[in-house]
Amino acid sequence: MKAVVQRVTRASVEVEGVIVGRIEEGMLILLGVLEGDGKREARQLAERIARFRFFRDDQGRMNHSALDTGRAALVVSQFTLAADGRKGRRPSFDRAAPPEQAEPLYEEFVGCLRELGLCCETGRFGAMMSVEICNDGPVTFVLEE
């Protein structure tokens, strides 16, 4: 499982012109489910991200997590994170889990964030989405489980 995590001052996701998820200060999580991932990876990555300390403390240091600060999360499925572009001119998506395996793991990841107490908005799995963000910093991390 692979995630791009961005600290944001605001973010939203739109499907067919309708906003389906929106947050203010928090984190945008682009989530890719890889072949071979399971519930264990989904839960471990969700817990790791929820506790990942990349929000500023009073001195401006990255010392607080989303859980510490009560920040929200916007989670958007992103199968292209599984891409392998090392050969040729077209990316290979062989590492991506098929949708019937990926969607329940995406839902498991989101459910875990909510169980931990985070306010969590989502995009729509498998839909063509337009994501708007205002990256804070900019601060962006790639995390894998």
C-alpha cells in the first residue's frame, strides 16, 4: 500500500461537477492499493499516517500528528501510485490491485482513520475525480506499508 500525504490548508474532491468531499486544515491522502495488500497493511498505514508528526507545534517544528491536533483527512483512491515507469514510454500498472480487491482495502483504511477518531472525508472510488488542494508548506510525504 502506498500513500502520498500532503499537509493542506484546504482540499476538496469533485465528481461530475459535484463536491463529494471537502476539508479545511488537515491532510490529503492519495492512496494506492498494491497487489498482495491486505487488511493488515491498510490498518498499519492508516495508524502510521494518523500518528505521523508533520503538523507544526508552537515553535514551528513538525511535532504534532493529525490525532494530536484534531485535523481532518481527505482520502482519495489513486491507482496510478502503483505505476512503474522504468521501461518504455507508458507506465505499467501491473502492481496495482484489481478494483474488486482494492476497494474493500480502501474502505478498511478509511474506516481505521475514523475509528482512531479522525474526521475523514473521501472521494469516490473508481470515479474520474478533480482534486483541488492548497498545500501547506508545501509539505508532502510518500509512505508505504
